[in-house]
Amino acid sequence: MVNFVLVAGVWLGSWAWDEVVPELRAAGHGAHAVTLSGLAERQGMAAGQQTHVQDIVDEVERLGLRDVVLVGHSYAGIPVGQAAERIGDRLARVVFVDSNVAADGESFLDGWPDGRAMVEGSISENDGFWAPRPASDYAGQDLDAEQVARIVTGSTPHPGATLTEPAVLARPLGELPATYVKCLLDGPEPSPAVAELLTGERWRLVEMDTGHWPMFSRPRELARILLTEAGS
């Protein structure tokens, strides 16, 4: 038995994994979805990037989990990558789902220069938060109208400091046992940073023919991939 700890990207809470968690538990494993500070039911809590790292570490330690597979989607790949090295021998594997990856001393926005001005503008206009996207921005991502409505209705503003503060890594991310899940409708190739990590012996690539939110568009397929990568 392994313990999956699942963290969704910007604007989303633990609810984003509602169709994935039952699949993992039905296979006999633990599955624990985390809501990061400042989001969903934890709105109003002050949060920087290191707060989000600690949220993940605290969940692992609070539940006394071992054989942990950390799963980070989108933005959450950055705090998940940092948390992975901090939980030590509790870690079994990291799975990055179409995610950003942490680089020591760099922020989320440093890794997304094309979107920096747009995000900073939203943070400035929304009292320090990145406002959620409208339904039209989810077109072409293998999502039906009901799935888009779930995402849009459930999304909450994302704490801006988590996007602008730098990551802190004690050792290279390539030393972690990791899988990168590339969602092809969000771009056919991994980012240069991810491509470099995939050249290492401890990282491997899995592709999904879907968009950037596979926990909504293809939850069963994503669950099967997670189980395979965990060695089930």
C-alpha cells in the first residue's frame, strides 16, 4: 500500500481530485487530497510559497504517512517538489502532472515569462490575488461544459505571494524519483526545464492525450497512471 498525497494547481482545492481519489482507494491505497492555504475552504489564510510547501509536509506528518507518492498538478509542482525532499525517507515517488517544476531561487513567474505581466497585473488589481479564469479560457482542453462549469464555479482567487516568492531546494530536483505526466493538448513538448530533468536516470515521461486538467477530463486514466507509476 502506498499513500498518495494530491495537490492541485492555482485556484483549486482538494475537491479537484474528487473523481481520482475513489479510484486510488478502490485499488487498496491511501489517497489524501490537500487544499493549500488561502484557497477553497481555506480562503482568507495568509500564504506565501513556503506556506504551501509546509502545508504539504504538515499533511504527511500529521497523518504519519509513509511510502508517499506526492502528486503535484500545474503550479503545485513547485511546492510539491520542495516538499518531496523535506519528507525524507517517507517519499516513494513524485508525480508531476503537467506541472511547473521548482528551480532553486526562482519563482513560478520566473518560469513563465510570457505570462508574467498578465499575472502581475491581475495580482495588482485583485488585492494581491490572481483572479480565476473565465470559462472561455478552458476551450480546447478536452473538457465538456459541465466540467468547465465545475472548475469555474469551484475556483477561488490564488494568493499572489505564492507565485512571486522563490523556491528553496537543498539538492537538485533530478535526484528525486519522479514521473512527469505531459498533457498533450496543453502543448506537445515538456518545457526546457522538464526536458532537461527527463534526461536523468530517475525521471520518466508519461503522455496523456488530454488537456491541462486531467483530473476533470480523464480522471480514471489519470488514476491508472498514478497507480502504475507507484508500482501497483
